[in-house]
Amino acid sequence: MKQWECGVCGYIHKGEEPPDTCPVCGADKSAFTLINGEDDLQEEEIFQETEETDKKVSGLKAKVDQAILDHHLHPISVHIPNGVIPAAVFFLICGSVFGNESLITAAYYNISLVFIFMPVVLYTGYVEWINRYKKAMTGIFKAKIASAGTVAFLSCLLALWKSFSPDASGGFYIILHILMLAAAGIAGHIGGKFVFKN
């Protein structure tokens, strides 16, 4: 709504037009000046545009989330890290035992792939948890969330470690890979319970 200020007494009138006379000092309509009408209109237009953009974004998000649920994209997406992590651990152990740098490098590429793909796994899992399981926070969900978080953290740590320290391949480095494999196995086992219901 527009606001008009009386140039005589400072009275503020709200309305589309100023009053014929100021109710405080009696000054006529010509004494009033518009103090925020244009700004308010611009702010209202910006607000409406922002609201429409928010609706479009939330509409798109709802469609993406529904596609995730309809096409079972979380169970599909978890197969990538669950299949790649065992290969990475196998390559790393064989490369370390036999002194084969090519296998150690292959393990690094595999872990990097897991790291890159984990945001998809985590987001699709989050959508399933919110929509299918109503944000349930029982022990089994806590274990699954903790396992997924462990895989995401370790894949990030290991990929970055090898990126900045190309000669990384010692015992602690291997142990972290094995811990990541165990976390992925736990998350996969729990996911299987949800899918197969036993």
C-alpha cells in the first residue's frame, strides 16, 4: 500500500490516494507527497517474482523426488559404490602385496568414482527416508545413515589423500579402505532388509 506524508505536519496516510485534507493539520491534498509507493510496488513485484521462482523450484524438486521414488533410484544408485568399493580394495591389496603401482592407481580411480557418485546415493537415500519411511529414526535407520556417512567421508578422504600424496599406500591407508568396505557392506545389508522385508 502507498504511503503519503503531509508536508506540513508529517502525518502519514496509507492509501492509493492522499486524503483531501490532512486529518491532523487540515492541509489540503496538494501538501502530501508519496514517500514509498514506487518502492513498495517494486518490492511487491520482486516478492511476487521470487515467490513464483520458489514455486517453480519446489515444483521441479517435487518432480525429481517423485521420479526417484517411482523409479527406485536409491537401490539402483547404491549398486555403484557397493560394486566399486570391493574392486578398489581388491586392487589396492593386490597392488600393495605384489608391488604393482598400476593396481594401486586403479584402486584410486575406483575410490574417486565412489566419491563423485556418493552425493547421488545420499540424496536419493534422503528422499526415500523422508517419503517412504517418514523420517523414522530407529536404530536400523541410524545404523544405515551412519554407514552411508562413513562411506561418503572415507571415499572423500581417501580420494583427496591419494590426489595430494600420490605415493599413499601404507597400512593405515589400506585399513581405511577396509573400514569403508565394511561400512558399505553394513549399509547394503540394511538396505536389503528394507527391500526384501526379512
